[in-house]
Amino acid sequence: MMILSGDPPRSRVLTLVLIVIILALAATPFLFPGAKALNVAAKICVFAALVASYDLLLGYTGSVSFAHTMFYGIGSYAIAIALYGMGPNWAAVATGIATGLPLAALLALAIGLFSLRVAAIFFAMITLAVASAFQVLASQLSWLTGGEDGRSFQLPELLRPGTVLISRNLFGFEINGRILTFYLVFAISALMILALLRVVNSPFGRVLQAIRENRFRAEALGFRTVFHLTYANCLAALVAASAGILNALWLRYAGPDTSLSFSIMLDILLMVVIGGMGTIYGAIIGATIFILAQNYLQSLMGVASKAASEAGLPLLPGLLHPDRWLLWLGLLFIASVYFFPTGVVGRLRHGGGKKAAGPSH
Amino acid sequence: MTDLAATDPLPKPKRDIAPVLLPIALALLTIPLIGSTSSWLTLTAASLAMGMMIFIMASGLTLVFGLMDVLNFGHGAFIAVGAYVATLVLAPFAASIQADSLWMNLAVLAPAALLSMAVSGALGLVVERVLILPVYGQHLKQILMTTGGLIVAEQTLYALWGPQIIPMPLPASLRGSFILGDVAIAKYRVLAMLIGLAVFIAIQLVLNRTKLGLLIRAGVENREMVEALGYRIRRLFLGVFMTGSALAGLGGVMWALYREQVHASMSDDLTVLIFIVVIIGGLGSIGGCFIGAILVAMVANYGGFLVPKLALVSNILLMVAILMWRPRGLYAVTSR
């Protein structure tokens, strides 16, 4: 209970699902051989943390930010540029972290002070504008960011796949640098999610929820709402940038498509809504469902599309084409906002009852 | 309270002309910076044309927000749908588009634009009923629902037309420029300016000279009061929403012809631009939206000419500067 900050999943099914997900993630290198499974598992870890940080904003303060990928991208690019420029050593990793995190926090502070004073709707629009400007900027400053190609880099010796830490004949499994990197990603993501759980269950988190429910009243009670919202924005940005760092370390690459594009922002929105806003646990569920769908549903859709085109059906092959999977997730997204505003977690907690406790701004 | 005799005219509303002077001052200021008068005139014409197109797309969004406090993040979808629908007419009649006769070109362009407006207007009806009606008065859900709508619309366009960029050539008679001395002004830009001005004047006339417009303006200022007087503001809002969607469709056709290509991703890029315009103008204000659109286009054109590197973030800088001056946009019409 201590480790969960006194905020357990509060549903037997949910607890079971979470335990299964976490155990499966932790045991991926041994249970599911092959690079793809490990990649999927690492991506789930990174996105669970990223989505949880977004949940702090969307679910707990009720402000919609479209700049979350920007912070994610700042983290990714900071570590990539540092490792690319300074070579594969730990000093470069430290430099990347020491520049990326403060940069993200400062930018979040600036955006927050500028736009959180006014209505929540301004915040959404301004973050959208700033994020798109940043995206263009990153692709134009190609001397620094590598433009559309992005930056590939080498990891320090210890984290490389070629580094064998424990050889095969001891346990039957080879522990190499790649697996070590995976556990690094797993552990840091888990720590960040636990830290976020701590934040939302602190008095500070309660004030955030009060602001979400009734900003005017929270202000009347004497809380400085702009300060609280800006602080939450900075915290979320820090976690997002850290998730970006982990992502870049795992992929050994940072580029516009993997760390900055607007479609990642939409993915995050889908994950947080499907998982359940204002629960933090929803982030883990949402990220798992979404990324599994992204990786495995697409091949299923490919089969269906092929079958439809062989059967000579009109339109269906186009709609079922693997590249159109976002169409179906978009429909699912609308349906879940409408029918299950509390997402999977909310559903499980309330057993399908009408009494929803999620944010209903 | 001052006493007014019955015969006295009503006190005139205070005119606020500082925002109107802003684009004019900006244009005059850049003359010495650009140096040559001919390129300044070309750039100014370009910014006016671009501004008018952006205004057509943004006008619906600002009214919809002003009237019902609904923020439609999927507004860009109407733009893309309009552009795609226009290709349905323009592609089969490619021959008459390439014929060098203004009337023949317009005979194809006009129905294409009308069809686009009709389809995006009808789509507006569906979106309002299906996506926005269930989440009235809940900002967070509105943003989520309309963002979901944007994803679905964009993906459906890809599924129907394929992911490739569709070329949309300008009609033969609209290509090239009018040459006045050493100033060249593209013919299409003149057309865009004319249409934009016509739309602006039409909106202003409807808003200021008709009962419908009176109700809309009253609704923007105080919705509950209009409802209390017995008007069905929901229906009014539906009409405004459909008109705004249709205008976005028209803007989409114009923008696609301007760029000479159609792609579903245009909705993403333009959504950002339109939001900036609507914020700068002040949510709900048509006049502010008009000035904001021209300002954004001017900054993009002059900025692109003078400091190309800065052009990337110039819109943001403009927005920051305007909001520092007037935190609620050029004209703050809503009390929210």
C-alpha cells in the first residue's frame, strides 16, 4: 500500500489485469523470444509512463494540452544529440539528461504562465500552436536535429546488444546489454508511474482535482490555481521528457516520426481515454491495449482486407487496409468518450454501474 | 445614468479602431524594410489573398465558439472534405478546366465549389448532431469528441481516395499574373481576394442588417438572455454550425487550388493556423477574425521574404505579442 501511495486499483479484476501485464512485461525477455516482442514491451513501458504523465494534466487538472509530444521530443532529441555529438559515453548521457529535463521544464513553465491564466480552451489551442511550431523548427534545424532523417547514435558500451553480461550456459538465457537496457527502461518507467501516483494522492494532487471540478471555488478557497496548474504542467513535462529519453535510448534513434509527430499526440490521447482518465492505472491499461493493437491488429486487418478484396466487396478492402487501423481506433475513441467516459479502469472499478467518478468537466 | 430625451439618437457604440490600424501600420512599416515597391506590392497582394482564404475557413469556427461556447477541434476536417469533394467535379471535367476560356473554367469551378460547400455543410449537420450535441457544455469532452472526429474523417478520406497527394491544377485562365508596370499580381490571388471580401461583406451584412444576425450577435453576447426571450438558440446554432462548415469547405477548395494539390493532412496544418487567427481576433468576433487572418498572412509573407528562418515561428510570436497587448484577442466580444 505504501508503494501505491494508498491508492490501490480498487477492483479485483483490475488488480489481476495489472499484475498480469506487469509480470508479462517483466518476463518478456525470457517468455517471448525475438526482437519484436521485446520492442513492443519496451514501447509499452515508455508509453505507460508518458500517458500517465499526460493523465496528470488531462485527468487530474482537466486541461487539454497538445504539447505533450513536444516535451517527449525534447527528451528524445536531447539525449540523441548529446550521444551523437559527444560519442557513446556516460558523460554524453548525463549531458543529454542535464539539458533535456531543464529545457522541458522551462518551456512548460513559459507556456503555463502564458496560457493557463485564461480559460482552459486557450491552453488547448496555444499548446497546439506551440507544438506545431516546435515540430517545424526541429525539422528545419537540420544541422542540429538531422532534419527529417533524425539522429541515430551508439549507446555506451554497457548497454549494447553485443555486450554479454551473463553468458548462455549459466541459466540457459543470455543476459546482454540489450536486455539490461530493457530493464533500465522498465524500472525507470515503473518508478515514474509510482511517483505520479504519489503526486496525485498528495495534498497537491487533491488541489488539482479541486481545480478540475471547480476552478473558481478552488480559487475562492485560497489556492493559487495558476501556480498549481503550472506546477502540474512542469511535472508532467519532466516525466514526458524522461520518457522521451528512455525511448531514444531504446531505439538508439530520435526523429520526427518517433518522437515529435502529431500522430503520437493523438495516440496518447487515445490511450489515456481508453484506459481511463484520472486514474493513472488507466495509462498502463491504455498503453498496453493500444500498442498491442498497433502491432498485432494491423496484421489481422491485413488478412481481413485481403479476404475482402478477394471476395470482391467494394470499399471494404480500403477500410480494412492495415494503414487504416487508426480509423477504427478513432471510432472506438469517440465511442469510449461517449459511452465509457471513465475508460476501462472506471468500468472495472464500478462494475458497469452508472455511478462514474471520473472527470466530467 | 445620463438622461436621454426620446428624440435623441441612441448613443453610438464606442468604435475601437486600433486593431484595424494594425495591419495597415504593419504593411507601411515593411515598405522601407523590403526596399523595392514592386515586390512589396506583390507581397501585400499575396498576404491579402492568403488572409482572405484563411478568414473564410476561420469565420465559422469563431462564430460557433462565440455563439455556443463549442470549440470544434475537427474544423479542419471540413476543409479537407471540401477540397476532396471538389476533385470529384474537377477531375472528370479536366478538359474544360484546361480550356483557355474564363467562362468555361468558371462553369466547372462554381459547381465544384457549391458541391463542396453542400457536402461539408451536410457533414456539419451530422457532426453537430452526433458528436457535439451529446456533450454540450462540457469543454473537455468536446475537445476529445471533435479530435476523434478529425481522426475518423481524415482516415476515411485516406480510405476513399488513397493516401497519395492529388494534384489540383489551376484553371488555365486563372494562371499567370496581371502585370501593372513592374508589379506582378497572380490572377488567382485577385479572385481569392474578391471571394474573401464578398464573404466578409455578406457575413457583416447578415450579422448587422438582419434579424437573424441580430439574434446571432445577441446570442454571442448572452445566450441565456436570448433563450429567455423565447428564441430557439439550438436551431440557430445548428444553422451557424452548418454555414461555418460550408464556408470551411469553400476555403478548402480555394486553398487546394492555391496550393494546386489536395491531401488529407492539410486539415492538420490549417487547423493550427486557424486557431491562431481565432485566438488573435478574439473568440467570437468576425471583425477580429478578419484582421487576425490578414495579420497572420502578412507576417507569413513579409516574414518569409525578410527573415526566412523566422517565418517558422512568426505566427507564434505574433500571437504572443497580440495577447500581451490584449489578453483576450483584438476584440473581446464574449464575456467568457
